[in-house]
Amino acid sequence: MWKVARRSYTKFNPDFLKPASDGVRSNLKLSTSASQDEINHFTELAPSWWDVWGPQRILHKMNLVRMDFIQKTLRDQLKAAPDTYVPGFDYKAILPPQISSAIEEQLNQDIRTQLYQQQLSVLDIGCGGGILAESLARLPFVAKVDGIDLTPECIEIARSHAEKDPALAPKLDYRVQPLEEVTGTYDLVTCLEMLEHVAQPSEILRHAWSKLNKDGILMVSTINRDPVSWFTTIFMAEQVLRLVPRGTHHVSKYINSGEIKQWFKEECVGQYQVLDCKGSMYLPMKGWVNHDCSDIGNYIMAIKKIE
């Protein structure tokens, strides 16, 4: 098995993210479609999507570290009000505790108020059963989250789970819809753990980028195509530990972080800025953690649309 899998590894594949030709597109139902095998696979997973000890437990754990990355990125981009005064000295060390606590509370309140004033619209591509979409909808500076997926059973699970919390109903909208049929633009577009499941990942990037407002942010996470990824996600996670159902991943569909950056350099329409890119790894006794080596294993990237 090692020898078979090893043949799929390349140091860099410049054609992997090239746009689909008209001939290829004509053979696909939709340019951002997934294969029927992929849809069937996630149809089988749908009933257990919200079982935190079931087949999706790794995804539930991953969602925690993904949300940490997303929140930090958004908070770095959403600036505090310009009239908010931040003392240029260590007021906690020289002022009485009651006064320093009042200053701290006022600063936090001013910053929170400014964040809440910037109500963001979000598109979650390949939302599945809604794990990420629900987490995003709970953020106080997010006004609405549209979740789209090609698997009707997953959308039904997402809707039924969201109905259990009335506070989420006004902010969430789930649809069985291909990306190219989405109208309107958004402040945040997320494409997490799904590029490795589609036929033409370059088409996903192209359409996702077109759905962003100016100064909007695209979040992409997927898996590098390397021996470490094969060992951790397929051999260990699927075959040995059975943390993930067999057939979830295919190493030939993995995409190197450098290939994503190369796509933006060569194919992106307009100006962009890669805000951050972090690698991720699963530690059995701790869960998912982010690290600075983004060219091995899993990774997550934030790209800002400048114009």
C-alpha cells in the first residue's frame, strides 16, 4: 500500500489547480460538483453528524481550533473605534484596582461595541451538517450565515439541529445549492475540509473568490499532499484507529498549501493578501493544535480581498 500511495505524491503540481477547460466542464454536471461517490459517502454520514463520539468526532474537535483561527483573524481585521483611548502606560500597576478595573471594562466594552457594529455576512461552502455554520452564527459580530451543500441529507440534518436553538433561526439559512448558483456577495466565505472532496478545486476557489465583498476574507483549509498526510489521515485515522470512516480521504485529491498560493498568484482576479496560514495536527491526548509548519499535513489559510 505504501508503494501505491507514494506514486501520488509530487513536490508541486502546477496543473492541479488550473481552471477546467470547456471540454471538462461539459462532462461535469456543474463545475463545482463532487463525484457521486463523495455525495453517497456523506449521505451515509449525515445521521451521525452531530454525534460527538461518532464518525465525525474528529471534525468536532477540529472545529474548535478552526474557530480559534477564524476569530483571531476577524478580530485582527475589525479595528476598535478610533475614538477609543488606550492609555500609553501600565495603568494597572499605578492605579487603584477599582479604577484600573473600570478602565479595563470600558476598553473591552468599546472594542466589543465596535465589533458588534460591524455585522458580517458569511457563506459556508460545503457546510455538511452545520458544525462550522452554527459556531459562526453564534459570533456576536456575524449577522447571517448561509450554508450550502450538495448533499440533501446533510442539509436536513443541519436544519433540524439548528431548530433546537431558537436564537440561531434568524441567522442561519441552509440550502442544497451549487456554489455557482449563489447570488450576492459576503464579508466572509469559508471553504473548510471540502476542497479535497470536489472534482475541480480551482473552480471552487474561483467562484468563492467572486462571492467576496471588497475587504472580505476567504478561509480555506484542506490537506497537503505528502507522506505525512497519507500516514496520519488514511493509514492511521481510517485504517488503524478507525477515527474516520474508510473512503473519506483520497491522497490524490490533497492540495499543497503552496499550490493554493500559486493559484492566487497566477489565476486570482484582483488584488489579495494572504493574512495567515497555519498548519494543524491532531494530538491524541490533547486534540487539534495549530503550528507554523503549513506545508505538512493539514492547514488553514486566510486570504483578504483588497479590491
